[in-house]
Amino acid sequence: MKRTMAGRGWFSAITAVDVERLLALPEPARWHFAEADDGIVKAAFELHMDKAWVPIHRAISDGTLFGTLGERPLSSAILGDHLICQAELDDFIYLKHPMEVAEIAAALANLTREGFAEKPDAIPEEDEDAAAFCLDLVPQDIEYAWPYFEEMREFYQRAAAGGFAVLFSWG
């Protein structure tokens, strides 16, 4: 049986000090980092991706939700190596450290629209993990994803220039 969920994602830029504060929290408490009344961790700036993160991730990685995800640093731009929270209701947070943010920003800057458009063609259309989260229902066309990709690229450039860490959250 498929579980329906929103599947919306967003990026948050946070300071290195806030990374330490976030990682000091127990994992279940990390999901609410931005809503904390005591201001444990607050994003310097954010970018909401709706569900466009799915086709973007498919275009810049190996298209899967779990595992090696493809070639770094592009494969780490959305999901990545540092899963720091998987909440009970399958909400996820991935961390990118400032050095990784700079590498990702440089790689994103080099990706053209044509190169971006070609990548999903090499990825299998069927993905059991994506289907389990109902993410296989998200439009995969470039016309939907490209404007979000451009905003994501600008977000990473800004985060890299400021020396921020980046969180990607979805659920």
C-alpha cells in the first residue's frame, strides 16, 4: 500500500555554530529546528522547492533516494551523505558542511540547461523507493524543474559565499 505524503522540500542555510547546536539535539528534535521557540537553530535564508527537488535530484544524481546517489558533488546537492534526521513520519534532513556547499555551488554553476535536460534520460523510470513515497507522481519535465534549479543554484552560490552549511529537508 502506498503512503501519501506531501514530499515537498526546502533548503536552509545555517551557520557552523548552528550546525553544532543542531547536531547536539536528539535526532527526533532536529526536525523542528526552525520552529524552536528558544531559537536553537534559525536559518539565515531558505529556498522552498515544492516537489521540484525530485526531478532535479534525478537529473544531477543517479536518480535514487538511497545509496551512493551517483557522482559527487552534484549527487550531494539535494540528498547526500549526511542524513541527520529521519523522523517517524518519514521526514528527512540532510546536512552539507560549508566545504561541501562550496564544491556543490561550483559544480552547479557549470551545469547548463542542455546538460541538465540530458541527464534524466539515462536514469531508469521505475524507482521503488520513489514510488513508496509517491514521488514517482511528480512531473519530471525540464520546463517544471529548470526554474527551480536556477533558484537552487543561486541559493548555493549565496550560501557558499557566506560560508554557510546547508540543510535539505523534505517530508
